[in-house]
Amino acid sequence: MLIRTNNTGFIHPDHRDITPESLYMNRRALLQLAAAGGASLAVGSAWSQTPGELDLAAMQTVRSAVPGAISTEKQTPFQDASSYNNYYEFGLDKGDPVKNAHTLQTQPWTVRVEGLVNKPQTFDIDQLLKLSAQEERIYRLRCVEGWSMVIPWIGYSLSKLLDKVEPQGSAKYVEFVTLADPKTMPGLRSGVLDWPYTEGLRLDEAMNPLAMLAFGMYGHALPKQNGAPVRLVVPWKYGFKSAKSITTIRLVEQQPGTAWNKAARNEYGFYSNVNPDVPHPRWSQATERRIGEGGLFARRNKTLLFNGYEEQVGQLYAGMDLRKNY
Ligand SMILES: Nc1nc2c(c(=O)[nH]1)N[C@H]1C(S)=C(S)[C@@H](COP(=O)(O)O)O[C@H]1N2
Ligand SMILES: [Mo]
């Protein structure tokens, strides 16, 4: 991601926040150690934090039968996945959302599904939770900044919801609008993005069974910093396509604007499929590092086309120039 500053143009946050996450974790542990007056046990307790200890509701799930939905790679520890986040509404640093997102009000919550559909409807979050069986899916999520995670998400295919509202023939794209509440989201004071954060998918991408509406992770409801109460997870695209805390889903005919595309058109395209062969204008996308595994100096893994989901989604882009449609 990049950050728009007052007069110097764009600065990539990795340049501003050069602390690799291993040092970040150490610093966090050290701070906790200091707060505890040097008791070495404090480090242990910081590392043992679980979703249950955070009072996140446990969720019943079935194992997903969607092809490609269960990665067998080593899972990112919960405490890394819930403390190293991008959620600019709660601050620009990776450690800000976990500190600030407690103000997010997730009850009551409704999601309006509207636009070019036969049956527009406002769902409250309990209706949405019950719309389909909650599946556990273990997806890689690859951020455009060069890191990735492997997370056991809970949710179901976005297509289940779209089927309910019956998209009309003229609907070609799906726009996702997320919460923008200045009272609870301190990040809205920054002009980095044009709030609310919006995202979009082509309708056939949105209907691909891998595109997921997620309500939980690690067997529990989503932590606020991860996009509670409902977010998108689109595992073959860069992380910023996976919009958090969704309030409106709109079926439209024209390709919708998206938050990062509006901020820097030449850097973040509409498609944003993970592609090791198409570098970001200012850095390579060929490799990635796993969060929670040894930090900046750890071996970097080769990034895979469509984040490794080519078999499931490659046909969506048959005949398209992926350099042009970045
Ligand atoms: N509303 C909203 N959604 C968002 C973002 C954001 O800033 N605001 N950041 C995106 C980016 S850049 C990434 S990499 C993922 C991070 O998800 P995670 O923190 O759960 O790993 O969320 C995406 N969804
Ligand atoms: Mo990202």
C-alpha cells in the first residue's frame, strides 16, 4: 500500500515502517515485559493469546467441499493474524487496528444488497449468518506489500447471497461498500483514501465459489481488526480486494471505482490478481514472506500466479492481457 502525504507524493509504508514483524513482535513483547515490571512470564502470556481469551464467540463449522478451499500449508498463528493488520479506518500502521478497532460497533449490523437484482433486501447479521452452512476454509491471503498469511476463515461462498437476490441480466459487476463512521474510526481523519473504502469484482469473479463472505476465523467470530462482522476474502487477488466490515453490496452494469484504484490508478488496477510476473510500478511481486515466520530476513517464498488458485480461477481470465488488466 502507499500513503499520500501532504506534499511529497506517495510513500510506501514499508519504507516508513521498516520494522520487520519479528522485531515488531519482539518490541511488543518487550513493552509488555516492561509494563509487567520485568516479569518474564509476561512474554509467555502475550504469546498465548487465543480467540477465546478475547471473548470472541465460538462458531460451528463444516469443512468446506469447495475445490481448492483447504490449503494444507502451515497456518499463521492467531496472534499474528490478529495483530498485524491493514485496516486504514483504524490507522495506517500494522499495529494500529488491534489497538483502535475496539470502538467499532458491530451490533446491530445490516448488509443491504441492491442494484440490478430482482429481490433487493436488507439482511441483518443473524440472517446472513444463517443463510448457509458456515464452512471452514484455509486460504492464503497475499498482500500487495509482499507478505502473506494462511488463515482458517469461516463463512460461505458469496454466490449463496447473490443467488438469493437474483441478479438481473444487465448486472456485470458487484460493488462492495464498507462502513465509514467518523465517530468510531479515527483513520477517517486521514485523507489517504476516499472514504468509504469500496471494492469491486466482476460478476463472474464474485460468483466463483472461492470468493467468500467471511464471518469468522480460527473457530471464532472475526476480531474487529480483521473486519467484523462480515468481510470479503478473495484469495486469488491482492489482500486489498478483501473489503472489511461490509455494509452494502450493489450489483451494477459499469465497472465500479475501488478505493486503491482511485488513490493511485497506475499502481492498483481493478483486477489486482496476484501475479508474480507483473511488478508493482515501484517494487517486485515475485516473492513474499509469511507473517510470523522469521521476519524480513527469512527466506522469501516464490509468489504463485493467482496466489496458487490458478486451477480454480484461471479460466475467468482466458484471453485477457494480464499486464494491461493488472
Ligand atoms: N475496509 C477496509 N478493508 C480492508 C482494508 C482497509 O484498509 N479497509 N485493507 C485491506 C488490505 S490492504 C489487506 S492486506 C487486508 C488485510 O486483512 P487482515 O488484516 O485480516 O489480514 O484487508 C483489506 N481490507
Ligand atoms: Mo494489503
